[in-house]
Amino acid sequence: MEANTRSTGRLPAAFLTPGSSSFMDFLSEHQPDMLPGKRSLPPVQGVIEAPHGTTIVAVTFPGGVVLAGDRRATMGNVIAQRDIEKVFPADEYSAVGIAGTAGLAVEMVKLFQLELEHFEKVEGAQLSLEGKANRLSTMIRSNLGMAMQGLAVVPLFAGYDVDREKGRIFSYDVTGGRSEEQGYAATGSGSVFARGAMKKLFRGDLSEAEATTLVVQALYDAADDDSATGGPDVARRIYPIITVITDDGFRRLTEDEASDIARSVLERRLLQPDGPRASLL
């Protein structure tokens, strides 16, 4: 296909044939081997060792949603990377946080970004937030063969619903099963501890500043009890990735903003090592 394009200077027929607005459908028909879930793995014994990323948390507040993640990737009992990126914009009004096999997860996110962009260019309109969540579910389901061999990807998807004018959160299982979460959600090995922290701190009337502080409190609690989750690293200046999605679109907090929140949480933990016990952020 590539050689033919260079020799004639024309686009291949595949690009000129009317079809689905889904980029995944286009690849499935014309170059299925490029899809992550279509690759064949050699037979292996035991679990494949690959860097895994955890933990991702999300919380809604009136006017939007916050999606955040720690920076640690592990491989077995070893820290594979201390500053991995786990939270990415999907488009202007949504974002996805990755947990699971890091390499496959990042590749899936890039394909998801392209899927949404392709749909918008073909249809001339954005998918609804519900539609975006469904497209991601299809991608996860197509990776089931890899997941059965230990290479699972379990993301957390969040965005601002312009039709309903509120932030929404969607969680997934390895089969692509999708659930909408109310208020807050977490995924990854530290999710149990993060969810417990959010459960005691969440309120329906959180401000944006309180919501960003809450997710850092939750990640701190996850790191306190889960060795695969990394807490704020002041010495190396490695702080959680914190993103906010509102009717103004996607915004990632700067390093200075994330640093200020993390340091304020750490200072309070010197007085309250187990964190606040009531809805006082």
C-alpha cells in the first residue's frame, strides 16, 4: 500500500472507499495486523513480565470532573519507572487514565485518540460522551486475547458531558464491560485503598480546588498501603498527574500547581499520618 502510494502519487483505493466513521473498523478491514488485539504472541509459560501502571482515580464536582494518577510503574517487585505518564487527553472534553500493562495501554490510548479524531473529521461532529465510552469498551474487548495471557489493560475514562452539563466517570473490566460510576472511582492495584479514602472525603458540593486535593489524598492513601503505587516524591520533584475537565475543556495542572497541592497534603500528614477523618480537605 505504501509503495504504491509513492510510485503513483495517489491515495490507495482503501482511503477513497466510503465506509464506517470508525478508524478501528477501517484498520480491521484493510490492515488488521496493526491493531494491538490482532497480534499473535508466542506460547509462554507463566506470567509475562512487563511494566504495569497503577493507580488511577477520578472524582466529580459541580461543573466538571478530575482525573489523576500516580507516576509509578512496576515489573514484579521492581520499580520499572518512577515518572510514567498515565493520564492522557482523549479529546477536548474527555480523558483516559491507564492501569495495567503500560506499553499496550499507551498504544490503546493513542488509537482511542485517533478513533475520536477520525470520527469527528468524517462525521463533522463529536461523539457524545456515552459514545466515546462505548468505543473505548470495544477496544478493551478486542484486547481480551492479550488479557488472557496476562497483558490486561483496564483504563478509567472521564469527561464533561456537554449535553448533560456535568462530569461523568466510566470504569471497565478486562472483558470491556463498562460501568458508570457515581461521584468517584478508582482502578489499579491501589484502587481499594484510594476508593476508601474518597468514600470518606467525597461530598456532592466539592469545589474544583477541593476535588483536586481529594484525589491527591486518595493517591497518598493508596501509596501508603500498596507498594505498586507511588506517592508524591518531593526529592525528585515527581508529583501525581492531575487533570480537570469542565465546560472549558481539558486542562492538566502545571507541575507547580501539582507540587503545591502535594506539599500541602504532605504537611497535613505530618500532623495526621492517616489523613483527615471527615469531609475536611
